[in-house]
Amino acid sequence: MRNLRRFEAACGLVAALFGFLGIAYALFGPTYSVQSSSGQSGTANLLQVGVPPGAIVALCILSLGLIGEAAGAVLHSRTRDNRWRIVLWISTAVMVAFLVLTLPSIGLLLLPGTLFAFVASALSLGVRRAALG
């Protein structure tokens, strides 16, 4: 049982790490292909092209979800309190929603983190022992 708790915490932390790496690549990685009027081509990142205010708000909400994922997984694995399980599941739902909404653009960058978040949420249910009456 103790190993499941450690694995739950590790999956939550890895989910947050992969999520933040995906956000960093979306901001700083060569995600846009540009071509000048003289025919030269190159790549640009989101910060060079310009980040719309709506994208900033969305990335901040996703970042809060990633922080909630890490905190919920670690604190639930230590305390087994239901409120941290709720935080964990809500954070996973936020990540799944962003994955679905951003699938055509940066959604694939969020896929590994979302999968680890789902594993951490599933592990939060743990092994239930039947009450002997």
C-alpha cells in the first residue's frame, strides 16, 4: 500500500513536470513557420509572434491546474484526506479539458502530462478493503 502512495505522488509530480515542459515548449519552441517577402523561411516561437491575452489567461489557468495536480497528488498520498482527492480529480479534469480544446495546436504537448495525471487520479482511489460485518 505504501508503494501505491509513493507512485501516486510521483505520477502527480511527473504530470506537473511534463505539463510545464509542454507549456515551455509552446512558448519558446519553434512552433510557427514564417516566410519573408524575399523568400527566406524560418521558424518563430509564440513569444516572437505575440501572445494574445486570451492565451495568457488560458496558460495561467492550465498552470494552476498543474500546480493543483502536483499538490493534490502529494498531499493526498500523505494524508489520504478526501479534499486532496477532490483537488486531484478537478485538476485532472482541467488538464483533460485543455487537452481536448487544444488538440489541434499544442494538445499533443500536453498529452504525456495528462496521462500521468489520470494515473495519479486513478491511484488516489487506492485499494478499498471490504468492511467485515
